[in-house]
Amino acid sequence: MASRLDRKGLALGLAAVALSALGWWFGSGLAPQWWLTWLAPLPVLLLAPRVRRRWAALAAFAAYALGGLNQWSYLHGYIGLPMSTIVPAVAGPGLMLALCVLLFRRLLTRGRHIAAALAAPALWVTIEYINTQLSPHGTFGSIAYTQMDALAILQLAALTGLWGISFLLLLVPAAVAVLAAPQVSRRGRMAVAAVGVLLLVATLGFGSWRLQAPTTARVRVGLVSLEKPIRPALHDADGQALQARYMAAIDRLGAAGAQVVVIPETAFATAEATVPAFADAAQRHGLILDAGIDFTGDPRAERNMAMAFAPGAAMPLTYSKQHLIPGFEKQYTPGEDYRLLHGTPRIGLAICKDMDFHDIGRAYAMRDAQLLLVPAWDFSIDGWLHSRMAIMRGVESGFAIARAARSGRLTLSDDRGRVMAEASSEQHDADLVGELPLRETHTLYGRWGDWFVWADLAALAAMLVLAVMPRRTESRSGG
């Protein structure tokens, strides 16, 4: 009999790991299927109260670690990260899920049913937040980015930042697992179901309402990325040839009615404080031209810079990238200042990896920006994900984004996260022009910041106290 039970437990465990790993494989990473992310934790949460503690933790770890291997070719092949970095990147989320499952199981087996449903998401958000404070890659890796195509869910970020989305993604499967646990009473099931349904319905209701907001203004934006040569000096023959090609593209976009044009990060290298051809194009077409420049004119500090040329301006407005990629951009000195163009609409400047960090979004929210111009440079296969990370900042802090990436995506997105126009530059040259709606948006997250995290931490502290309290007994049929 014991042998049959062991075989049954092993079969259940392997099935849970396999199903959960498949959910994480296809529901996370560079091109996630958003609906699978909601299901991915469920098999190991269902398993947790039915097996020993160590097997529940091992199953959760194995499921996410196996699913996380979907990024192997990206991390190892495209970016070339060492194993010392890749192993923590894959194993870390597995350990997070294992800890969440252990806390869930502890509370559930002690009759703390609502606490069990809330504990897994609360612990997950806490660990995610700590990681963003310590990691040089900011919010990269958050499961909230899996929901970028689920627009009604995405609007929650305007209230809570991405933290509320991550919370909900663990809350729903945890609540379902509590409902399916054999030791939970009818009263417990009803309470957990009420909490889960209320939060989910409130999120969908708020999201649907927010998506109906009217547009107050529109701007026509052109984006263009020309792949090669890479970062030529403007005074060299290659640089002059590439500049001529960009000028032809800018003329074409200007003729199509573009009022703003963005070209990618470090498209050229120059020591000069301006680019006369770009200033002339801005003047001739009456448009704003934001160009990514490798600026070598300061002997004390090379800068990854954006130069924004406006009609009638004697010199471009400049912005230096604040968040640099470790190793890849060691030659640059990070900037510290934010830049907002004069006049209306209120347009701010940022560059690529800056948008992985919510401090950039909140800084521009406090400056009432309506639109951010973002030259960027991606790693080809991460074009969808990295563009959507930038779009999340717009939803959180209330502004539209015009992002032009070399080897990535050209995207125009509004402050609700809708992608109004998109083209791929992952393998070839690309350009687009489109209408971008603007609004006067002030989000709760933009004003209050990470308030949800602090509420989450307080709730987690309370649940950890419950986890060490004596087991609560409860009648299965009792109220």
C-alpha cells in the first residue's frame, strides 16, 4: 500500500512539474502567451498540501527553473552572459516560487485560508521589489510584463505600478488552489472565493473604464531605424553616407506629416555639440527630431546622448542616458538630469534601458510629461519584450511613448498601453509614421509611487505571524 501511495505521489508531482513548467515556458520570457501565466503556478500550488513539504518546494523550484530555460538562447547566445549570471537568472525565480509555495502550504495546513491565498502573491511581490532595488537591470524579469497584451489588466499599473499585476497573477491560482484543497471548509471556500472574485472583477472593471478615456490632443510621429553601419563617426565617409540615408528617411516622414521624428540610440558618434543637417531638417519640416548620439566631445566623459532638434532652436536639447548596461556601456558616464522640451505638448527625453526603471517614469510624471521620445537599441529577439517594458512606464506614469529601436521594434503607444503603430527592425531597416493620441493623465502610481509595495510588506508581515501561530481547527461543514 505504501509503495502504491509513493508511486501515486511521484506521478502527481511529476505531472505538476511538467504542467507548471510548460505554463512558465510559454507564459513568460520574450514572447509570452499572457493567459498561460495565470495557469502556470496552479499545478504546484494544487500539489502543495497533498505532498510533504520538501517535495512541494522541490516541485515548485523545478517547474519554474525548467520553464525559465526558455531564455537560454537569449541570455547565452544573443547577449553572451556568463554562466555565473545565467544560473541565478534561471534558478532565482524557481527559488522565489518555492518559498511562496512553502508559505502557502504552511498557512493552508493551519486553517488560515484567506491568508494562504494572499501569502504567495505578497511574498512574490516583496522579492520582486527587492530584486529591482538591487539589480542593475531594474524591473527586468517581472512577470507583470507578461500581461502587456491584456489591456484591461494592464491598467492596474496606473494605480499600483507593475506590482499589483504581479500580485494578481499569483493570487488567482493561489485562490483556486485553496478552493480545491480537501481540508478547507465551506465557509473558508466562500471567503477565499469572495476575495479573489472581488479583486479580479474590480481590476477588470477599472481597466475597462480607464480604456474609455477621451483623447485631448494628437501628434503625428515618425520613427526610423537604419541598421548599418553601426555607430559611425559623422565626419567619416560611412557616417556621411548613413546621415544621407537618414536625411532621406526624415524628408519622407516629414512629407507624410510627421511632427516628431525619432532615430535610434547611438546612431552616430560625434564630438560636435550639434548636427547641422539634423537642425536644418527640423527647421525645413517644422518638426522635432530626436537622435541618439555617441557624444565624444567632452574629454572627461563620453556620453550616450539624445539630441533633440526643434524648429528655431539655436542648439539641440540634450539628455544623457542614466541607466547603462553593465559591461556593454562601460565607456559611458551616466547622466543625472531629466529633460523636457519647451512648449506643448510636454515632451520628455529618455534612452532605451532607462525605461527598465520606474524612477524614470515617475520623474517625468512629476513633470507632467505627455510624451516621451526614446531612442533605443535591442538584441533582435527581445524586441517585443523590451518595447513593452517601456510601454509599461507610460501606463504607470501617464504618458505616451515614441520608441525607435535598432535591432528591435519601432512602437508608438498611448498612455493606456495601446500600441498605435509598430514595425520590426529586428532584421532589417524599418520606418513608420502614425497618429499618437495624447491626454492630460495623472496616475495614482505617478504621484504616490510604490505605496502598494509597502502595503504588501505590511500584509506579508501579518501573514508570517499567522504562519508561526498554532494550527487553527475548523469544522469542515461548519460556517
